[in-house]
Amino acid sequence: IREPYTNYQPEDGVEELRYLLSESESYWFIASDEDGKYWVLEGTGSSIVNALSETRYFEYYITNKDITWLICENHHGVMVLKGTIEFEHKNS
């Protein structure tokens, strides 16, 4: 994944994802734990946001199916965006 790269600490990472992801588009969701284990799941923007609103404070990654961009939020609430993310919010 190429540039650009940015990181910031939003007030609420889940709310930030509501802006970044389309509710109906399908994404790869990668969750990690402190022991270095990773789980890769496929889900819509809506299902990922709903799951994260129930379970917080672990590192996760979200990427589109083409793997041209990556979103990461670490357990400190810092959001990292890598690649050119076309803000996919199409839920007007």
C-alpha cells in the first residue's frame, strides 16, 4: 500500500468508521490480541461498526477487498490511515 499516510486520535474511533466506511460495502476486518494472534473476517461496514461498538480496546485493521488502503486503530485509540482512502460513506 503506497502513500499517503496519516495518523490522529479521533474522539470516537467507531464514529469515525461510520464516516469512512460504506454501510453496505464488504471489507476485510483483521482483529489482533496481545498474544499475537490474528483473526481475519469479512463483513460489511455496518456489521464491523456494530461489532466494534460492542467490543473495544484492541487493535484492529480494516481494508477494502482490493487492499489499496488500510485503516488501523490501536488500543490507545490512535487511528492510522494508509493509502488513498476514497471516503466510502455513501449512506446519505
